[in-house]
Amino acid sequence: MNTTSEIRNIPSMLMAGDVFPVFKVTVVSEEGGPVRSISPADLSMLLWQGSASGSRPPPEVSRSLRNCTTSYKEIPEQVGKYMVQFVLVVGKSRCLWSSQIALNVVPNKPVKLVPETVPPTPVVSNSSTQANRTLLEKLCLNIMDKYNNPAGLRFSGQVVVKVLSVEGEDTKDLPRFQNKTKTLTYSLTNGQSTITNLALMENSPGEDGAEYQLQFCPVIQGPAPYLAPFTLLFRFYNDAESQKVVAAMSKKRDQLSRSIEMYKDILETNKQLISELKSQVNDSTGRASQLKSELSKIGLDVSKLSDVIEDLIAQKKAELERIQNQPRRKCTMPDPFKGSPDVLGKIAHLAQVEDDDVAKVISWHLLGDMDCVVTETTAAARKIYDETQGRQQRAVLCLLLRSGFHLATLPYRPLPHIRNEGNLFHPVGNPVFVRDLLIFPEHAESCNMVFASLLGDTILVDDLDSANHYRKGVVQSKVQCPTLLTRHGERIRSNGKFGGLQNKAPSIEKLRGQVFGAPLPKEYQTTCKQIKLLQQLSVAIQKTWERQKDYDSHMQYMKSPEMKEKQQELRQQEVELRDIEQKLTSTPVRSFPASAAKPSNVDAADSPPAKRARRKTRRALGKSPTS
């Protein structure tokens, strides 16, 4: 066998964090037809970021099992080029690989405006020195999706910056920017904006020691989704000394916050890993228990199965080979055309019959058709005709009698003596449609149509007396009676003729191999199922052992001195952060007389020059200009 992957409805671009579409994977046999006995549990999907790597994935790629007829796996959250490859595990050592499929993961919907790097908390003072009044020297902002991928390539406009209270309100006496403005605007191009030299005005209003927030709000040209603005807290002081003290504490607070966040991320990642490993152990254990239950239902003792599973598989395979080699009825008619493209094969090889007497009478009844080759296309039939100079019988599936198609597609068709779910008369001899006694090893749908066309409503009963009784009852009920066959080899034609050598089947030996073969015994199917379940159980037990080992190893790591030290450092830093935050909220503010407070109205007409303001302050404090 080899594998091919058939991808349907796969868009050229996949949005980050969404759910994968359905991947339809077809396992193709060497003859070119699909293999339908594949368990989804044996099929895996491998996903990695990067380019194609030939016929095999990179060595570091991990395997994630996925049922390939459903869609529930999430697309990676990070944008980029990815590759997908499917692998079918056959037994324990053999793998069949699909071709590698390229995927392009693009950003999801834009949702927010965020900085490339979060700046430290600004601390400014009402100083004549601009450096002390500068909030931000440079800040790069980008429109991002919820997974922090740049998602604003087609969005342009402006970023409006304004100061708000901590509660988000536009109250009085809020600090103002240079040029005495309440808002500033910066250009936004392709989802990017750079804020430079953002500073407060000299003698800006504001409450000494208060905390405010800068809001960066994107305003997009044209229709656009709502984009959450970016906000940044800052502290405002009237004097440079308080600014220096609080700036140092704010810097320390920011460092501690980043360190705590890093430690929490490490601990949370390990916590999630433990949960995932535990879930994998439970899944493997549950799968093994399920397989043991199924094996128990089909007659295998599973109490000590874990220790002898490989020996039992070998024993069952030997048993399977013995069953295959047992003598049974076979069709010895050569079929050189089977396996050719668009060829089903000779009719004698398309069906099997379990009972010897039934196989004899049906084979004899269809003796003139047993050598006919059935093709799926007219071109294939024409090719056989040319190769055999017209000597080989052939039939094209699509050109068979319409009645055969009609009979094959009916979900249920009652016997002639049944009308409206009731009997027209009481039949004897166990009548049954002949086509219902056929077993199709391959191409069941097509073969059903072939034999429905050949046999129609032909019925099998036990013996000739039962056949005559059945025909009489059907005819008296004014219903058309089909051809009747008996298990003893007699035939009553649909026109009522019976008897003579033309209507009596010879012995099975005289058919010279032109007889439908016998299917493998039910024991064969049971043994196949047992082997398949045992192989799956072996894999499940191995996975359980490996995953339990990983889980135990990681639990041991979580109790290691290294992890205990990280947890202790986290607790210490959290205590230190709370102390700093408490100091920041209780930092004493230098008091000034009321007359020294700066005016709240900062309009140019009402604001005295800086020198005049300082002279008034000195007079209010009772000091001379030289003091």
C-alpha cells in the first residue's frame, strides 16, 4: 500500500488560532483503490513550522494524533509558513507517509493597539527641565490580533493621545501636553505608529502625587472593527525630588513585576504540562481498558494479557495462516484482467457463496455469464475487446440494465408473496432472493448492481415441491412470478417451464471450476479482529508506559530544589512588590502654601510668565529675592 492525501476546501490562508478545516486522507492500495479497513487511531498528523523537508518530517517534529475525518485541532497561534504531513502506522515498525502539504497561517482579526515593548511607568514632575516632564521619548505601537500577531497592514489613520484620570474620566485639572493641548495626534500607517518626545507642558495642571493614565486610541480611516486602545499609567509630581524617589521605586516595581510574571509563566507552563501529561496518561489507560473490554467480548482472557501480548499476536497470526490454508471451494477460472485500471474482474470472481448447494445452483444458473469481464468504463471494455480480438465477453457497469440499478439502490424490496407487510399466502421452503445470498469481498456497491441486473428477482427455495407451491400461490395472487431455483439444483423459469436437463444443475465437479468460491470462515474474521485489537492494545500499553514515565519524571522535577528555589524567589518578590506599591501609595508629598499652587487655568491669557510666578511665590513665603 501507499498513501495519498486528498485535501478538499482548504483555503490558501488559515487564520491564526482558528480550527483546522477537514483533512480527507485516503489510503490507496497497490491496485489503485481505496483501503477502507484503516483505523483512524493508526493515522497521525504531524505539523511543524518551516518549509518542506522531503519525504519525512524534521527529526524534532513531535507527533499529535488526530482523527482525520473530523476537524477539531486549533491552527497555530503564531503566523508563518507551516507544513502538514500524515503518517499511517502499520504494525509496530512500518509507516506509510503522505506528501507534505504547505499551509500559510495569517493574522486573525485585529483587536487592539499595543506597543512593541511595554515601557516602564513614567514619573514626571512639574519642572522647567524638559527631561523631567518627558513621558515617552519613543514608543512604537502596532495593531495586533488577540494572539499578538501584527494585523493592521491594511489599516491607516491616526493615533489620538490624551490624559485621563485613573478611573478613565476627563476631569478638571488634568495634566496637559506641550503647547497646552489636551490631545495629540500621530499618524498611523499600515497598522504602525511611532510616538516621539511626548512631554507635558511647563507649569502643567495636575494633582501633586496623583496617578494618571495615557490613552493611545486608534482612529481608522474608513470602516474598521473596534480596536482596544493602549493605556499607560504615569505619576505626576510638583517637584523633582519626589519625582526622583518615586521614579526609582517605580523602576524597581516594574522590574519586580516583570520578574514575577516570568516566574508565574514558568510555574503555569509546568502546571499545564503536568495537566496535559496526566490527561495523556488517562487517555492511554482508558484506550487500553476499552480494547481489553472489546477483546473480552470476543473470547480472549485479558487478565494477564500485558505480559504475553506479543506472543499472543504471533500465535493468532499463525492461526490466521492455518485458516487461510484450509481447503475450501474456489473458483479456478483464470482472470488475467483483474487489477487493470477500471476493471472489476470476471463475474465468477466478484461474489462468494457460503453453502455448497446454493453455490452450485447459482453458478449453473449464471454459467453463460461467469466468464464475462465487468469494467467501469467503456474505454476499458474496448481495450479488452481489442486485446482479445473480440473473443472475451465484457460488460460495462454504466450500461447494465436499468432494472439492475433500480434493484440495487432500493433499501428493501419484499418477496412477491408479501404485500403491505402482509402475506398473500403462506409460503413453504424458506424463499429468499438469490442476490441476498451473495457475498462481495470488494466493490460491494458496484457488484450489487451487477448481480441485481443478472439475477433480477430470482428466488431460491428448498426443493421442487416448495417451488411449485410458491409459484402457484404467486400466480393465483395475480403477481408476476420470477425464476425459482432450489437447493437441490432444479429451476422453474419465470414462464413456468421446468424439468429436463436444461433445468437441472449438474454436480459441482462438472462445472469445472466455474463456480463461486466460498468465503473464509467466520473464525477468520474473528481472528483478524483479535489481531487488530491486540496490536492496538500493544501500542496503547506502550504509550501508557511512556507517558506515565514522562509524568513521573516531570513530577519529580517539580519537587526538585531548583523548582523550590523558584517558588521561594517568587514569594519573596511578591512581598517586596507589595511593600513598594504600599510605599508608592503613601509617599509623602511636599507641602506648598495655597498661594504657591499653580493656576488650574492654563490658557495663555491667564498664565503669568515664569519669572513673575516665582517672584510671587517668594513674597508669599516672606522671603526676599536674594534669600
